[in-house]
Amino acid sequence: MRQLFFFTLILLTSQIAICQVDQVYTVTAETLNVRQGPGVEHPKVYTLRKGKEVIVVSDESSPWYMIDLGFTQGYVSSKYL
């Protein structure tokens, strides 16, 4: 019974964490490079302009966020959102 309780608690906690992502953020930099991976060493795949709204789908690579642009996904530095 105790194991079931802890399993349920872990499951609920992970669901809460998942729900907190998928939030809309606004680009604050004049331009922001979207990269293939979390870091400047990864190739640029797109450039966003200031004021563009993006959906953050994962923040596990902090300080880099994975975003969904609708046509592709990529990574941006969290300090510019």
C-alpha cells in the first residue's frame, strides 16, 4: 500500500511539472537564434524577431528552452524570452 502511495505521488508530481511547460513566451531580444540543440555550438535553424510569441515545450536543458514554432522545434536561450 505504501509503495502504491509513493508511486501515485510521483506520477502526480510529474504530471504537474509537465503541465507547467507548454507556456507562451514573448521574444525580448531584437533577434533571437533558434538552434538545433541547447547551446551556441549547435547550428542555427531559424531567427525570431522581437515580440514573436513562442511555445516552450521543455525547459529541461535550462538555461536553454525547447520551443515549438509549428513547423519545427528548436532551442533558444531562456534569458531572451
